[in-house]
Amino acid sequence: MIEFAEADEREEWEGVGPLLKEIVTYAHDNLWPAGRRFIVSSIWRSRLENAKVGAKTLIHTVGPPYRAVDADVCGWSKAEIMEVCAAINRRWQYDPTRPNIPAAYGEKHGTGPHIHFQVHANTVLVT
Ligand SMILES: [Zn+2]
């Protein structure tokens, strides 16, 4: 079950773009370690909120459709986080013209450790 940290995220989930929803749902259904809850911790942020959590990009400030979703990974090992991200990045390419930018990566800022999922207009399923 996909859970939401607060009512805000539950509402914002409705505004998440279809491809990003597909990626997050895939992670939940196929990649999440057994026994770990899937809690969406952030979707949209104001520019002020974004700066306060130390975000490196503005992707959480755009939309709807929203282009980024964070899922809480408090207490996870680095290996667990990297395994989920690697599987997502094998399956989806964020932007074929900028292959260095991943569709999923682990982050520590703001409300705590999370996996950040993101999409671009060019994001494609590769496998
Ligand atoms: Zn994020």
C-alpha cells in the first residue's frame, strides 16, 4: 500500500503525472524490500519550502503535473536504497540526451533519508 506522510501528499498524488505514478507504483509493487512501508514524504513544495530542505533542484516546485516524488527510507541500508534506485534507472531513462541524470536516487536532505523519483518530458521506458 502506498501511504502518505500527510494529507498534502495524498492530495498532491492525484496531480502526479501518469509516467511518474507508473514508476513509483512499479517501485512499490516490485522493488520495495519486504516489511518496509512505502511512505510518500514529499511531492510539491513552494520555492521557500524547497530552499529550507536544501533541495539541489527546483523539480519539486513545478506542476501539476508534478514531476518528483520522495519516498521515506529511514532506517534502510545503503545497499537497499541503491538496489531500488539501480533497478529503476535500468528500466527508465530520465532524459536520453542527458544520461547522467537518473530517474531515481537516494537523498538525505530535508525530512530525512528518501528515494527521489523524477521524470522529464523525455523520460522513457528502456527495458
Ligand atoms: Zn525529491
